[in-house]
Amino acid sequence: AAPSGVAVLNVPLVGQAGSRSRLETPAAVLDLDIFERNLAMMAQTCGQAGIAFRPHAKSHKCAEIARRQVASGAVGICCAKPGELMALFDAGIRDLMLTAPVASAVKIDLLARACAAGARISVVVDRPDLVMAYAEAASRHRTRFDVMIDLDTGLNRSGVAGANDAVDLARHAAQQAGLRYVGVQAYQGRVQHIDGFEARRGANAEANRVLAELLAALRRAALVPGVVSGGGTGSHLLDAQAGLLTEVQPGSYVFMDEAYNSVDIHGKGGPGFGPALRIAVTVVGHSSRGFAIVDGGSKSFALDGPAPHVLLGQDVVGRVEWCGDEFGRILPGAGLDALPIGTVVECTVPHCDPTINLHDFLHVASGDRLVALWPVEARGRAD
Ligand code: PLP
Ligand code: MN
């Protein structure tokens, strides 16, 4: 994609020393070194535990990141919506799982076309008519979907909760030409952000007891799930230890956000995944009470999470308080003065997934330099 908006103004800076602090803003910045460490850490944890990982693209919506995740060892990529999946397919990603049931014949037809055009798509189902809709679309386009039964182990969002329903649905799927029954999904979303490793382990174990019963019922019915997919950044280590899932679906680990910053993901209390996604903003004035005002508000950050930290180089110089759709106010740390007008700072993000959905490009930075711009192909695709 050709750069547009503020990205156009930043293109000439690519490769220049010191360019990172001269960005036109607001701009989404990816700290390449932190990002690469995050990628390697997930690959290493899963590799050592012998569990596969299929990262969730809902967090980044970016084909280049998906490619790098696959290069780091991921077995494929998850998507939350058909539009997100199609955008990544159009950008060259081929092994894709749609992690939510849908209710649209039009979208199912588009997905089947993508399969016929070379995608391997796995879909989740939680009702018989959806099985039939996928089967019919696959036959119509002379192709095949891989199908997973969506299980509700306590999230109360999608999925079947009863063993009989799971077995009936799996049998139904296994009988359809055009479908291949490959396994189940059990996403334990409520567990992910529980602070405290042992508290999180307890909640995960509770959901796993439900999952274990459902898996046993499927096994008894000779419908052994080859793939058991679920989990996220907050539970991936617990999932690797518990041994029920065959693959985890971590999303946020690539970027991290303040919603995850307080979560002791690795159970060591120390730093784990680092804050690779930042929003660069510029001090555009000072309020009458002397606070630095920056040029980013709710149109540049999704606000549903704890307040961002403001970074000037390696230093945390304050936190952001929102004061409008286009403005934020820096509350400086103790003993720090308000930053001068024109200063470009980077802010961590309250919640990474909806934040990246506000940006067309990632400004990739290493050290003091802007090194590349990556398009966020599926930005805006909540369809
Ligand atoms: N899998 C599913 C089905 C999800 O909905 C999500 C996030 O909402 C994830 C995985 C990734 O979670 P996280 O960003 O916490 O790693
Ligand atoms: Mn999230």
C-alpha cells in the first residue's frame, strides 16, 4: 500500500540518523528490537514446551508481522473476522483460522472463494446450520474448509457447552463432503488478564476441567480432535504446562499494552514481553496550568485500558491524561518540568488491539532511526 496521511510526511526520514524523534505525529511506532525479542520469546517458550502457536492477528492486523510470526515458527495465523482474514489473504498470508462463528452467507461465500484461490482456512462452528452453510459453500466452489468445534468452557460468548452438543456437532461436521473435521477451539478469554500467576493458574485450571470432559466425550465417540486451540498471551505458559491444548493463540505479546503490563505473564515477577507498540505524539502547547498538551487523543489511542506511560528516549517522563478526541495532557513525574513545545514523545498504549485499528501504518524504528513503514492491511476491518 502507498503511504498516506502523516506516513507520507515520514517517508523521507527512513534511514536517517535521529529520525525517530523527528516523526510527524500522531504516528504508530513499532520498536523493532523489542518486537523481535517478543517474537523470539514466544517461539522459544512454545518450542521448549512442545506446543504449537498460531498467533492472533486481531492484535496487529499487519501482513508483515504475520509473515514474521510464521518465520518465527508459528503454524499459521488467527483472525477474528472474515474481513480481517480476507485483508491478510489479499496481502499474501495463506494459513488462516477464523476464531469466531459467523452468520452471513455472503461472508461464507467470500471465505470459500479464498479457499478455492489457495488459502487453507479453518473455521469454528457452534451450530448445525453453520456447519451446513460452510459445507455448501465449499462444495459450490469445489474446495474445502477445515472445521473446528467451538467449545464454551466458561467465556459465555460463543461455542457449545454440553458434551452431547459437541459430539453431535463434530459428527455432523465430519460427515460433510467439503469439510474436514480437524479439532476444537476453547478460548478462555476471562483468564488472560487475571493478575497474579497462581490466581490465573486457578482460573485456567477451572476452565480446563470443563475442557477435559468435553475432550473425553469426543474421544469416546471416536471423534478425537487433532487440534485443540485456545489461550492467549496471559495464559500461554499455563496452557503449555497444562498439556490440554495443542496450540495457543497469543495476540498481544507482539505489541503489549498497559492492560497487560500489570499482569505477571511469566510468573517470575520480572519483565517479560516488552512494550513494542507506541504512539508518537508531539507537544503542541502548554495548558494554563502548565501541563504539556500533545496532539493525540481518542482518535490515536483506544482508551479502554490504564493510562499510557510517556517515554522520552529510555526515560519515563510522565503519564497521559485524556483531554479530547485529538488531545492528551502529560502529567509529568515528580520533579520533572513540562516538556517544551515541539518535543516528540512515545506513549505506551492502553489496549493494543483497538489501538492498531486506528492506524494505517506502523513506523518501524530501531535505535534512533525510522527504518521502515509497514502497512496495517486489516486496519478498520471489523467486518
Ligand atoms: N484468541 C481469541 C479467540 C481471542 O479472542 C483473543 C483475544 O481477544 C486471543 C486469542 C488473543 O488474546 P491476547 O491478545 O490476550 O493474547
Ligand atoms: Mn486485547
